[in-house]
Amino acid sequence: MMPVVEITQENYFRVALQNAIGLTVVDFYAPWCGPCRALAPTFEDIANAYPRVQVLKINVDSLPSVAAAFNVSSLPTILFIRDGAVVDKVVGAKRDEIAHKLLQYNM
């Protein structure tokens, strides 16, 4: 089981993506965002149910440069990254859509 990893520095994010094998799910959130807080347990569930999926969380207030680099303009924004490339994203607290894309890209 892989834990959900809170990324606190930009270089940690780069290293996490470089070392990733398979699918990485990135949750861009803010502590003041209600839908983000409501969605947080979903990422714990993903980390527990899919041990080969890397789950990262990025606080946009702490790392605005990373959020800007990925054109994050609404919260929550969830990116699906395979082999260093963004393959899809979900904007908003849409659990069903996140679950569908997780199954779609976790091969």
C-alpha cells in the first residue's frame, strides 16, 4: 500500500514524476476549499485499493508555480499522469468520473 504523498517542494514533484512507474494521480487542492476537503478520503481509498498507483497532493497556495505549470484554475483539479505526461484530468469533486478515469488509465 502506497500512502498519499503531500508534495511540499517543486523539486519533490519533479522527482516523484521521474521515478513513477505507471499511473500517478495528482490532487491539486487548497485547505480552504470545501469540495477539496470532501474529496480527500477518496484519495486515501485510491492509495489503499491501488497499491501501484502513486497518489500525490499539491496545495496550490503552497506551490502556485506547479499549479500554474499545469494550468490549474479551479479546485479541486485532479491530473492523471502516465510516464511523465498528463493523459487526463477531472475538474471538480466528481468521484464517479475520478473512479472511471482511474480504471481507464490504470493498466
